[in-house]
Amino acid sequence: MEEKRNIGVYICQCGSNISDYVDVEKVREEVAKINHVSISKTTMFACADATQNEIVQDIQENNLDAIVVASCSPKLHLDTFKNVAERAGLNPYNYVQVNIREQCSWAHSDKPVQATEKAIQLVKAGIARAGYSEALIKTKISAENVVVVVGAGVSGMRSAIELADLGSYVYLIEREYFVGGRVAQWGELFTTNETGKETIRRLYNKLMEYKNITLFTGAEIISNTGTVGNFDIQVKIRPRYIKPGCKVDPEKLQKVIDACPVEIPDVFNFNLTTCKAIYKNFESEFPEIPAIDPEHCTRCGECEKLCDDIDLGQKDEFVNIKAGAILINTGYDPYEPKTGEFGYKEIENVITLPQLKRLIELSGKELIYKNKKIHNIGYIYCVGSRQKDGENKYCSRYCCTSTIYTSIVIKNKYKDIHNFHFDKSIRTYGKLELLYREASENGDIFLQFWDEDPPVVSRNGNGTVVSIKDMLSSGKELEVDCDLVVLVTGMVPRQDNKIADILKAPLGRDKFFNEIHPKLRPVETVIDGVLISGACQGPKNISESVKSSLSAASKANSLVKKGEIELKPTIAFIDKNACVWCDECLKACPFDAIIKVQSDGKDVAEIVEAKCKGGGMCLPVCPENAINLKGYTDNEMEAMITALAD
Amino acid sequence: MEQQNELSFDTLVIGGGIAGSEAAINLANLDYKVILVEKDLSLGGKMIHLSKVFPTLDCSACITTPKVSETIRHPNITIYTYSEVKNIVKVSDKKFTATLVKKPRYVNEDLCTGCQECEDKCPVVVKDQYQYDLVGRKAVYVPFSIANPRVVNIDIENCILCGICEKVCPVDAIDFTQEAVEIPLTVKSVIIATGFELFDPTQILRYGFGKFKNVVTAMQMERQLVPTRPYNSVLRPKDGKMPDNIAYILCTGSRDETVGNPICSQICCMYSVKQAQLLLGALPMADVSIYCMDIRAFGKGFCEFYQQSIGMGVEFHKGKVAKVTEKENGNLILRYENIENGKITEVEHDLVVLSIGVLPNPEAKLLFNSPVIESDEFNYIKQTDELVCPPQTNIEGVYVAGTSSGPMDIPDSILSAGAASACSANYIRN
Ligand SMILES: Cc1cc2nc3c(=O)[nH]c(=O)nc-3n(C[C@H](O)[C@H](O)[C@H](O)COP(=O)(O)OP(=O)(O)OC[C@H]3O[C@@H](n4cnc5c(N)ncnc54)[C@H](O)[C@@H]3O)c2cc1C
Ligand SMILES: Cc1cc2nc3c(=O)[nH]c(=O)nc-3n(C[C@H](O)[C@H](O)[C@H](O)COP(=O)(O)OP(=O)(O)OC[C@H]3O[C@@H](n4cnc5c(N)ncnc54)[C@H](O)[C@@H]3O)c2cc1C
Ligand code: SF4
Ligand code: SF4
Ligand code: SF4
Ligand code: SF4
């Protein structure tokens, strides 16, 4: 192929991020000497609009056949400058970005002379690569205007409604038998005092208005074989053992529940109570009909005797869905304290905040736990979050506010209760601060412990004592008798998170789903067409979860609504003559993008274009050197190495 | 005042900060026609003036400028800078009318090439508001180096009408005859993204801002830390010395009933922690101390970022600063109650940074004629269904994005803008 001979080179000062340490003018002078460089300029901010326009003009007026911008990391601006090239009529793949900021000026800020030399070498290598760059054409694939939303908590339900409104067809897939996620469990909510049940009811009623939403409950994605635009998803729907036409009669349902001999800990109430194999967590739960948990049901048939709508013969169903995009909204689990952590499971009146929320819901006019009326509640904050030595370094964000809000609710609901907060400094950010003020005005006592000196919960005769060295009273050692100790447990990623493997969606250091960039692409993942929102991405309250799910819904819709999607052309390609099908590449590819096909009577490898991310894992393992990567061909790489070695 | 023919669009976005730009781009990508009205001379809001941004420490200009240029180039977005809207009236479902006022720049935007010949020759020097008064600028000026649009503007209040700029301009772009233009506008929905204001620290006399030269605001520090920084180093204003013992006073103007702002500003803990880290990079010999009640490191990656600053040697002192006094050499004495030991303590620093809080932009409310837009008790735009539809206001078809509804960092502003654009699109569609 023809080498490019008319190259424009732009060296960015990045304000002073680069020019403080790299002599950009010297770099320019050096590279200007290269034969094929017909234009070389320095610029204050290459990404600024004025410079972009100047580059466009240069390309057009001088018929440049390739351009090089030496600036920041391509992670930031590769697409910016590809677009510049495209606007000027140059193929975007005849653009090469050289990173002289993260990999040069910032890395060698103590050695400006050497940094400048390195920058010169890097830019020369970039120019050499541009010389062999090939014009590549993006392929277009068709895309279904269908979005699968995984999880029907507040985030998932809100995303589904929004997507349906925007005209996409939505499959909403909920693992539990009922919708609502965590919020259905919480009773009154900050900041509006609406109850979780009401919030979920509003969303569910709205959901039911749409013909373009299909809701599956008791359902889970078990496999995916497709890619963006055309995901091929298989959903397994567990039986509910109740006929779909069932018109629930609460009295009769209670009789059936009473008749069920299986009694199990009720996870909806975080094991504070028990429930039967046939259940409905609360009366206004949706969908209206109850469910029988096949995992615990012994098929004894007692219930079937009492009600015709029960059908223990129902089987697992499997549904295949073709979808253009997938939106993960699977939420979080509350942190489960270890046995003995602040007396949990060892001292009987130590519970978690989620349990307290349920206890309030289950209580009448008085707050009673284990048959004792509660007077003094101690809240121990940051349990399972902000761990110095443990895994969870992060702050769970919702819990200071939720605890304080709950303490206010308790004050309003029950008489004679005293709240003692053992915190690690309160994080009621923004307007939430008002709740903190209200609790203080209510007479709640706030005590604070040092990171390295957490409070201790111990038995004291019949009672329980929390002892603390309190920062707010300059380190006084205090003891508080509490008849209920509440561990303010944080949020952790879903324990059962198989969906991450199935969709190959990446997790961050905190093990929550990870976005590409918190500011530039906050709801997208590196897997094209797989988006994330709500608390599965990291701790969030409802309002924050819903904001992200609305954002994600509009992003997902704009991706699939046109019916076609452009794919990056920088993918691997296989020289079928050279390939001997040893299957090494298949094993190396993390995205299952390689398949075996027949060509000229022999087995050879083929790249599934929509799956290949151009990661290049397959290249080095091929013993025949039969694989090349478009945009990173051997020609280009060898030219770079030669330039660097010069 | 000149009148022009009516303009009509799907959505009016008011404010061209990060939230407004993000909302406009989202809608434009969904194929809606958007008019973005920005009061200031150029786009980017506060964010374009920041140094590096927490918690990822990306260079703020480097992520704002491409957003701004994407906004400007998008075929579905029409931008009016140095313009305002007034008299917004909801006439009927999906029909709002308003008046767009394009203020005179006294420069023909289409002709000006931004060569700054005029700026070079203009004899007037005044304080540069974009550098938060750290340096001066001319009466005819490009707002800042990466401003977009990058054309000059004449600050008519300070201009002495000498006419030099008119003479030197190679393309005859200066036009003193310009007048404000009023353009009637019809749109189907409105997004409010008018952002926030900063607390004015002269209100707290005991911190001495305005009196003691070496007491600066965090925004001024932000400008000293940006790549396009005015002094190319961090200097203390009084004598141009490099500071080596810097103090941050958190919650300045926030969580403070005495200044009428009891709420927390949500960003100042984190931007202070960020600046402290940047300062340790810029001035390797310096010590940085942060005086705080709590450190509100609540967002994704924030707590880790805070821990990192402790690891780097930033010192955190728990206590509210009662008073700052100045020594003859310009150093400052901070008097505070050290909560950890209960002692009243005095410490000396050579530069004090006030971590000023976020206040609502009261203008947003005044743009609406009928019905009026409701605000909350602090004058932020009121969210009427915070849990299920956070961008919703009391007027159906009007949505709120970014800090117009309360303090927010950049990631949250961007998500809220995404949400507002989704709601707006739906309102128009259905
Ligand atoms: C004790 C406590 C009190 C709180 N109080 C408040 C409050 O007062 N106000 C407030 O704003 N916030 C509050 N929160 C926070 C609130 O719970 C979250 O913001 C909210 O639940 C996030 O919603 P989500 O939809 O993202 O996640 P979730 O509520 O966790 O919902 C996720 C859904 O996805 C489903 N799912 C999970 N995995 C799969 C899978 N593989 N396939 C299919 N479905 C799946 C789950 O079953 C669930 O229905 C509180 C949190 C706690 C712990
Ligand atoms: C010192 C400091 C440091 C910070 N550092 C960080 C950081 O490191 N990381 C981070 O995440 N966040 C940081 N922030 C917060 C960040 O600045 C805000 O989150 C963000 O700028 C909010 O964007 P916005 O668009 O809502 O508001 P703004 O940036 O205020 O934009 C509002 C826009 O609307 C325009 N406008 C106002 N009124 C009108 C009107 N009537 N008509 C038309 N237009 C109007 C304004 O001119 C402006 O352009 C920092 C803030 C400060 C003060
Ligand atoms: S929100 Fe509060 S309780 Fe929760 S982890 Fe953060 S600091 Fe601890
Ligand atoms: S006319 Fe005004 S703006 Fe122009 S040069 Fe003179 S003082 Fe400056
Ligand atoms: S007004 Fe004229 S002289 Fe001034 S910057 Fe614009 S083009 Fe240059
Ligand atoms: S964010 Fe921090 S400094 Fe700002 S008001 Fe809140 S607690 Fe104070």
C-alpha cells in the first residue's frame, strides 16, 4: 500500500499541562524536518473549537492525507480528532493521536529536557504510523429497537417507562416474583415522606399502561450470544405455581398460607419473621397474585386442595429475546455484618438498619423487639463501609441520611424513645443537612468515634451497653445503655451477580458495575450496548438512582432508535490462507468473537465483527501470524518501532 | 430596541454550563431542535474555569472544551450567547412563548476573527472577572483563552469610547451602533440550567476576606491551579511569595445559620481535598491543613480520594475557625476550637483559602411570567416529584438540570441533565 506523504502534525501545549515540561516548539522544529510532514504547528488547546476548525482548514487546503495530534491520552480525545478528520473529508483512521501528556509531560515533570526528547521520539513514531495508516470504513449493522431492562426496582421500572415513552419496546426482567426492589421494603422515605409501597404502586400502575412493555417476574437472563444491536438473550422464568387468571381473595389466600406446612425465614423482613412457601410480602404488592417459592415448596399439595388457582404442575419456561441494548438495573444488597461484628448475632438486640426499617413496618403503636418495648436506640454508623483495612473502602452515601431520617420517623411515631448516634462524622450532604439539624433539635445525641477506635457493644446484665471514646467531647469515654443497637450497614454489590459474567460487564475496584467515565460517559460500559444505572453502579439514594436511570434510558434509546448502529472498524482480521485452525485465538479472546468456519475445504477461524473489540489478545498467540488488527497492522507497528529505535 | 421575526424550536435550554450543554446535546441526539441561551459571553459555565476535577483528576478544560465544541457544532442546536430570555409564558400544552434578548457586544460576531489586535491596543485595564480578579483585562477583550465563541466583546461600562479598537480592527468588526435585539420565541418545552452562585465571603467579616490580601477564595485558588493560570505558579497575593503553609477553612457560608444558609454545599469538602492534592504537587515543600467539621466524601470514589490525600500528607483538623487575624508580614493567625482535644488553638499560616459554598441563582425564578415557577425554601428551583421524576417542576413541560435545583458536583449535574432531557423529550413526544 501507498505510504502517506502529506502529513499534518499538531503539538498541543494543553494550557501548560504539556508545555510546562515539554518544549513543544522544539518538538515541532524537530518533526518539521521529516520529509512527509507538510504542516507542523503548536497550539494552546488542540481540542478547542478554534484549533479544530484550523485543522479542518489545513486538511482541506493542503489535501493532507494523514494527521497527527500530539496531546493527551487517546482515551480522552481520540474521537474528538477523528471527528475533525471526518469533517474535513479525511478518513478518521488516517488520524493518529500521540500521548505526550499522561505518558510524557506528567510522568517526567522533574526532567524537562529528557521529557522533550521523549516527546520528539513519540511524535516521530506517531508520524511513522500515520504513514502506514489505512482508510477504514465503519460497518453498519441493523439494531432492534428493543431494550431489555434487568431488574424492576425503582431504577429499572423508571427506565422501562421512559424507554417505552421514547418508543422502544421494553422487556423488564425481574428475578423476584414481585417488583419494587429494595424500596418496597422501606416504609417512609426521605426526602418526601412518601412510603416505599406508594412509590412502587405509582410506578407499577404507570408501567401497566404501556403496551410496549413486557414484564417477566421470577425471571432471569441465563445466557446471551449476541452483541450490540442484536443481543440474543435467553430468559428463564421460574413457575409461580399460580394460574395467571387468579383473582386474589385476601381471606382465602390467608387460609391457604395457613395451610402451607413449610415455614422459612422471611428474607423480605431480613429474617425478623418467618413466612410460608406460598407468600405475598404485603397486600398491595405487585403483581397482585401471590407466588409459591419452588425452592422451598415440598409439593405436598395442601394448598392445591384449597384453591383451584394453584397449579403445582407448572414448569420452567424459557423465552428468547432479540434486543438492541441491555440496561442493567440490578441494585445492591445491604452489607451483612460478620458474626460478632459489634455483637451482631451474638448479642440478641443488635440488628441492622434494614431490619429496623422492617421492624417499624411490622410494629403497631409501640416499637417492640423480642417482646420488649424499646426506649434507647444506639445507631452505629459506617458498618461495612469506609473500612480502613476491610474491602469496602467506599462510603455508602445513603446511610447517614437514612439513619437520621429513620430516627426522626421513630421520634414522631413513638413516645419516649431516645436516639444515640455513634457516627464517624455525618455525611448529610446538600439539603439533606436539614434532616441532621432536625434530629439534633429533636434532642438526639450525636457521638463520634475515631477511625481507629470504634465503639464496643457488650452485654451488661440484662442490657446492652455501647462504649465509645467520643471525639466531640474531646475523647471522653462514655457508656450508653441501649435496648436496641442498630448497625448502620452500607450497600454492597449484589451477592448473586452472575449477570455480570453473562453480559461481560466490567466491575470497578469497589465491585459495583463500572461506567466508562463518570463525567463523559456515566451510564455506559465498555461493552457496547450494555448500560448501567441505579444503585448497581454504586451507592445512590432513590432520586439519584432515578436520575441515572432516566439518563440511561435516553442513551439506550438514542443508540437503537435509528434501527442501525455503526461499528468500529478497528477489529482483527484473519488471513484464511495462513490459518491452520489450532484454536489458540479462540481460547485467547475474552469476548467470544472467534468462530470456526469452513473455507476452501479446511477449518479456519473467523472474526464475529460485532463482538470483536479490537483488543488484540488473539494476535500474539497465533503461531502462523495469520491475524492482523485493522488500524494496528504490523506495517504500522514496525514503522513505529523503527522510528523509536532511530 | 430592534425587533426580529419569531423563532421556533422544540426545547429551550436556559444556561450553557455543563448541565445545559449536556441536556442540549442529549436532546439534539434524539433529533429534537434545541435553542440554548447563555447569559455570559461564552459557554462552559463554572466548569470550564476549574483546574482538575475530583475524583478522577481529569483536566477540567480538557473535558469541557470538547463538550462545548460538540454543542456548538451540533446541527440540531442553535446557540445564543450573551443573551437572555424573559417573559416565559405557558400558552397551552406543549406551547411556551418567551422573549429572547440578544445583548449588544459592540462587535460583529460573524466578522471578528479573535485576533485580539484591538485588545492589545485598548488603553483601559480593569479587573478580570474570569480570573476572579487575580489579574486585569482590557475593555475590549476575549473572555478567556479557551472561550467559545472566541470573539471579543466591549465592556461598555468601562470603555472610554476612544475609538482605537475600531481603527485597528483589520476586519471592521467593531460596531458601536449595536443595540439589544428582542426576538419572540416559541418552544414546546423548557429546561432550566442556570446553575449556581458562589457565597460572597465579605459577609463573614471575621475571616477578613477583602481586607487581608492573603485570604483568598477557593475559586481564586482554582484559577491559580489551572493550566492557563495567570501567574504560572501559586503565589500569595500580598507579596507574590510562594506560600508554604496553606490553610483551608471549610463550610465558609454553608451550614451556617448566621448567613442564612443552613444547608451543606456538597462540593466544597471535595474540591478542597482536591486542591490540597494539587497544591502538594505544585509546591512540593508546602504543608496544607484543612479545618473542617466533617469531610463529606460520599460519592463514587470520593472516600478513596480523601484517604489518598491523608496518605499524601494533607492535615485535617476538626474544628470551626472562629477568627482570622493578619500579622505584619502578611501571615495569618487562625483561632479555632480543636474539637479533638477541646482546646482553643491558634495557628499561623501564610495563605488562607476560604472554601466558599454554593448559593442558588435567584434569576431563574424571574424568567417565568405565567405560571410562576416555584422554588424551595432556599430559592432553588423546586422539584415537585423528587423520587419518581426528579427533573419535574411545578410547570409541566419545564424541567430542571444541574445546580439550579441544589448543590451538585459535576457527575451529578451531568446525570441530572440527562434526566431532564429524557423528561423533556417525553413531554414533547406524548
Ligand atoms: C435501609 C435503607 C433505607 C433506605 N431509605 C431510603 C430513603 O428513605 N430514601 C431514598 O431515597 N433512598 C433510600 N434508600 C436507598 C434505596 O434503597 C436505593 O436508592 C434504591 O433501592 C435503588 O434502586 P435500584 O432499583 O437501583 O436497586 P434495587 O432497589 O436493589 O432494585 C434492583 C432490582 O433488581 C432485581 N435484580 C437483581 N439482580 C437481578 C438479576 N440478575 N436479574 C433480574 N433482576 C435482578 C432485584 O430483585 C430488585 O428488584 C435506602 C436504602 C437502605 C438500605
Ligand atoms: C471552586 C470550585 C471547585 C469545583 N471543583 C469541582 C470538581 O473538582 N469536581 C466536580 O465534580 N465539581 C466541582 N465543582 C462543582 C462544579 O463547578 C459544578 O458542579 C458545575 O459547574 C455545575 O454546573 P451547572 O451547569 O449546573 O452550573 P454553572 O456552571 O453555574 O452553569 C450555569 C450557566 O448558566 C448561565 N446562566 C445563569 N443565569 C442565566 C440566565 N438567566 N440566562 C441564561 N443563562 C444563564 C451561567 O452564565 C452559566 O454559564 C467545583 C465548584 C467550585 C466552586
Ligand atoms: S453515608 Fe454515613 S454511615 Fe454511610 S458509609 Fe458514609 S459516612 Fe458511613
Ligand atoms: S473604544 Fe473602548 S474598547 Fe475600544 S479601545 Fe477604546 S476603550 Fe478600549
Ligand atoms: S474585533 Fe477586530 S481586532 Fe478585535 S479581535 Fe475581532 S477581528 Fe481582531
Ligand atoms: S461540602 Fe463540606 S465544606 Fe462544603 S458545606 Fe458541606 S461540609 Fe461544609
